[in-house]
Amino acid sequence: MREVAQEERSGLGLNDHEPLDPYALAREHGIPVYTLSDLRDHDLEPDALDHFHGASTSSWSAALIPFDTARIIVENDAHSLVRRRSNIAHELGHHLLEHSFDNVILGEDHKRQFDTHQEKQAKFMSGELLIPDKAARRAAYDNWDNAQVARAFAVSEQFAQMRMYGARVIAERAAKKFGISR
Ligand SMILES: [Zn+2]
């Protein structure tokens, strides 16, 4: 999976330390991204809007939706841009890993979900796409805090924390091993 993310990043001409634009990646794959506001402007049936919104507007993030062989992404633009970027990267993760829609279930709150395993994979992919492993390790060795990582890769501080946790453990261990004080 890591290799898939790496290939996608180099396809966009990015090195390991540059932020990725998930919207550009969606374009690369011919996947149009619509916001809920877009859909509203196009007079989508209120029922359909409700469907996307699910029970709570605030929690709904985005969905990859199949139309025959084509794919589109609908995203909730009520979220902050950093959150939207990771939502799109997550949905692209499902696409890049070619997750089948056969097992997609509609949850009780009308959210589309792949199975737990596939959700974990998509989460992993969004992490690798937005902050590659190498970049996370570099940042950990350089003692960057979550805010610095978040700024450099245009992600939320929570997302940065999620990506940095493992890298920091590794950096900490290496520092101990070589007797470097941090
Ligand atoms: Zn998902």
C-alpha cells in the first residue's frame, strides 16, 4: 500500500516532503469532486441531500460513489479545509486500493461504509498520501511538534498526531540507542 501512495505522489511530481493536493490527485484519476453546496446549487432533491447529510451534518465527511464504471466523490464542505483534504485522501484511498462496492453497507445513519478492514486500509492510505513515512520520520528526528507538521502538510493537528505517533517512538528509541539527548 505504501508503494501505491508513493507512486501517486511521484505521479504528481512531489518529493516526500511536499504537501499533496488531494483535489489534484482526484483530477489525475478523472474523479470529479462535488461539495454538498454544489449539489444544493444544482437543485438536488431535498431527500437526496438528506441522504448525503445523514443524521448529523457535522459528522458526515465524504463518500466515493460509483456510477457504472465512473466514480465521483461528494464531500461535506462544512468542514475545515484541512479536514476536507484528509476526507478526500481517505476516499481516494478506497479508490486506489480498488475496494469493491459489493460489500458497501448503508449504516443506520445512512453513511456508506466499506468493511472495517477496508476502512483501516483507506485510513492508512490517506496517511501515506498526505504525510509519507519518510517525512514523518524526518519530522520526528527534527523534533517537530504537531502544529509544525500540520502546517507543512496542510493537515489538522490531530491528523499530524496520528501520523507522528509511530515515527516519534522510532526517533525516541534511536536517540536512546545512540545516547543523544532530546
Ligand atoms: Zn472509508
